[in-house]
Amino acid sequence: MEKLPPSEKASDLFATINNGDDWIDRLGQWMSGTESYSFIGQAGEDFKIDSKAAFVLYGKKKNLISTPNMGEQGAVDLKTGFNQIGLASIPAGFTAYDLLESLGSLKIKIVQKFSAEDQRYLTVNISSEGRITGSNFPIYPGDGLTIIMRLPVSGWKPGRL
């Protein structure tokens, strides 16, 4: 497991993560303004890292990285539709069902996280009537989540009600 120093450019972070081993293929940063990813690797352009952005790594092989202490979790704004977020700090034992409860389950359609260990997405779905189906998966600091919202939520911080 390698500790990652803070970086300002995607090329620096890409090089640090690869560490001469060339284990990642691409690094993407979600750009909320354009609703798309910017990529570096495979002829992607370098870009400035946004400390509040969600990232995705495409690995050529299994590896484990850790991030430095990211400090207190800032407030998160979730818009109607597709959102990708990372959570810097969350309560111990926090789960997908805790997230639903703290956001208001009728405001959410789907919460997903990718399990690198199982090589599949863990998903919880919420019907418009509030029926919950799917996995009550654990959420850890640094996990990336895809959340599809029915209604927007502003200023949310992870916690239990």
C-alpha cells in the first residue's frame, strides 16, 4: 500500500500511482460542469486536479492505494440525476442504508459502489414508494459512490439521524 502525496496536476498523480510499475491505464476526473470525465493516460490531456472531484482509475492489475488524511468531510450538494462523490470522513460502521436514511430515501433512486475485491458493483435501489432492495454494503472513507437522485439535496454531510 502506497501513501499518495497531494498533487496539483493529473500527470503528477498518474506518475505517483504508477510508481514505475505501469499498473494503471487511465486516471479520470469527473467534471461536474461538463457532466463528463477528463482523462490522462492513453493520449489523454493533462489537467489540474480539483480537490472536490471524483476520480476513477482503470487498472491493468490489482493493486491497493491509500490516500493521506483528507480531513473533515465538507458538505456535499447532490443534484437530481447522476452524481459521483467520494467521502473523506464518515462515521465508523456507516452503510448504504445509513446513507439512505441520512439523505432521505425518497429523494434517492440508486446508490452504487464498485467492489474491487468482487469485481462487481454493489447496489441498493429505492422504489418511488420507498421500498429498499439490494445490498446494505459498508461505506469506508475514500470510497467512490454513484448516487442517482430523484430530488436535489444541498449541504449534506454523512451521519446518522
